[in-house]
Amino acid sequence: MATVAVLGTGLMGAPMARNLAKSGINVRVWNRTKEKAEPLRADGATVAGSPAEAVEGADVVITMLLDGDAVRAAITAAAPGLRARR
């Protein structure tokens, strides 16, 4: 089964993560404000404490963040958890 990391669980990211989890995909979520990610636990998502934790071992990484600066910051923080391309 694929593992998908969703970085950013706001207005668009949360529904995306919820739909993925409800379809049986292993989903890990992270949000700068952890409280926004927490409700996704009830839908089967794992809430990560950091971007690196969210992406560790993930097959797919989705970013749904405010702007380029936010994406850059999240991916920079996620980099230690990313694996080499297969």
C-alpha cells in the first residue's frame, strides 16, 4: 500500500488527506499548526510532529501550503526524511 504525506492541512489539504485516508491509503499529515491536523486522526491519518517525520518512507509527498516561501520551508524541514529515488 502506498504511503502519502500531506504537508499542509488547511482548507484544501485537510479534505484531500481525509479522502485519501478514507480510500484506504496510508496517510501521514503535518501542519504548521498541529491542532489543524489533529481532526484527521479520526479519519485514519497519522499526525506527524514534523515535516521530516511525515515524509519518512512516503511514496508520494503533497504540499498544500500558502505560498512558495511556505513550501520551501516545509520541504527544507522535510529533507532529512526524504529517501533517495528508486
